[in-house]
Amino acid sequence: MDLKREYPHPRGGGHGGEGTSYDCYGISDQWTCSVSIYTLKGAGEHGEEGTSCKNLQCLYLDGCYRISDQWTCSVGEGCQQLKELVLSRCSQMTDVGISRIAENCHNLENIILDHCNKVTDQSVRMLAENCPELKTLSLANCNITDTGICSIYRMKRLEYLDISNLPGGSITAAIVSQLTRKCDNLECLNLSLNLTIDDRCIQEVVRYGQKITKLFCVNCSLSDEGLMGIASHGRNIVKLDLGWCKDITDRGIWAVTENCPALKYLGLIRCDSVSEKGVEAMVDKYPHIQFSTFFMESRKLIQKAIANGFKFMAETEQNK
């Protein structure tokens, strides 16, 4: 996923019960409190680690699957200055923990909850009600429905939204199409892996989302008609990924490349109705656009392998 901003990565961490978040009164600004899986074991036993980090503003816990709601509630109560919180793949997390974060951390600007499939519409509602500064919300593979999307309407400062790969049929095109009318500051929107997203939805999204520069629609139900809408209203789009949209053709791709002057990247992997000949013609005509197809990516890998000294079997046999 292409995040609007790059989040820090964990740097080390404690062992056993030695949590790196103990007695962190001096932590401020964008400092990261890194916690390893071992640290989480200690957090589960003590349950009070979060209450010591009064000035903590950024907490990165990607993949820490042992985190419980009890621990998260402690963080919410003790780290009320939080601005950035990454809880991707924290599979034990539920609405209980996220709700406590929302109730206490009113300065929260960025929250990443990817693959927390126990997180539901209730968490989204609590964030909408309590975190008016929210700019980044990532809910990929969470248990979100139209009810949660309607709560997002209230997030007027939102710039980055990822609602990709939600449970099958849980969101409808009619509700999603209203997002950019309600959240007109959106710059990056990921709708990938939702087959309910169709041509009309995308047309409405780009019509009212004039600030959108990055749009991801991988494996959505799009055809050339949806691309005509992007061509008409997507003048500011820089990055567009249409991979696995098998109903789009050269006609739609030509319309986008000819009418989106800011475009620099166009993802077309497994768009099987788009011809390689057509893409090659576009590459020649629009050299400033990076086109990505299965053939092109495979060729890049082969060229990189050759540059690194790898010899393919046919070449090896020929040189014997």
C-alpha cells in the first residue's frame, strides 16, 4: 500500500517484561516507542505500561499480535497526547480498545488499523465523534460496513483513507460514492478489492474529489465507462492503479492518459483486455508516465537479474 506519509519502523525493543514504554516522561515530538512481541508479554502482565508515557505522540505496533484491549485501554488513558498510532495486524484488537483510544486521544491525526478484523463500525463511529483532527485512517481488511462509511462522512480533515478489501458486499457503491462530497480534503483513496465499487461510484468519487492525487481501484468492477469519468474529472491524479480490472480496454486507458496531465503512474497488471501493443504505443507517446503491466514488470525483473550476473539456462547451454 502507498501511504500518504511514511511511518517509522520499530527499532529494537525490550525483552520479557522490560517494555520500552516504561517511564518515558521525556518522549515528545515524533519519537517512536517501539515494542517487540516480547515486550507485549510484559505489557500483558503489568497492564500499566501506557500510563507512564504522558508525552508520547507516536506509537508504532505493527504486527504485535499479542496486544489486548486491556493494554490498549491503558495506552489510551495514559498517552493522551498521541497523534500517530499504528496497530496493523494486531489481531486481538477489538472495538473496546479502539473506543478507549478515541475517547482519550483527541489530538489523534493518523491511525492505521489494517488487518484488525475484529474492528467494526463502532470504532469508526467513536473516532469520528472524538478525534476531529484525524487526517489518516486505514481500515484495510477490517469488519466495516456502510454504517462505518457513513461515520467517515464526519471526518472533514481526512486526507488519506484506505477501505480496501472489506468483507464481501459489506459496502455499497451508493454509500462510497458520497465520500468525496462529504470529505472534500481527501488526497489519497484506496478502494481496492471491493467488487461492489463500480463505474458510477468511481465517476462520482472523482467528480467531487478534486484534491485526490492517488486513487487505487485494484480488482474493482470497472469498465471503460468508469475510466471516462476519471478522464473527465481526474486532472490532478498522479497515481492510478487499475490492476485486475479485466473489463477495461485500450479505449479507456487512452482516454485517461490523454486527459490526466498530472498522471505519473498507471497500474495495469492483469488488465487482460488491454493490449500490450496499445501500452507500448502509450509508453512512446507519454514517456513521463510509468506504466505497470505483467509483461513490463517481468521484463524489469529479468533485466535486473541479468545486471546482477544471473545467467538463464538457455544462455548457459549456449555458452558451453
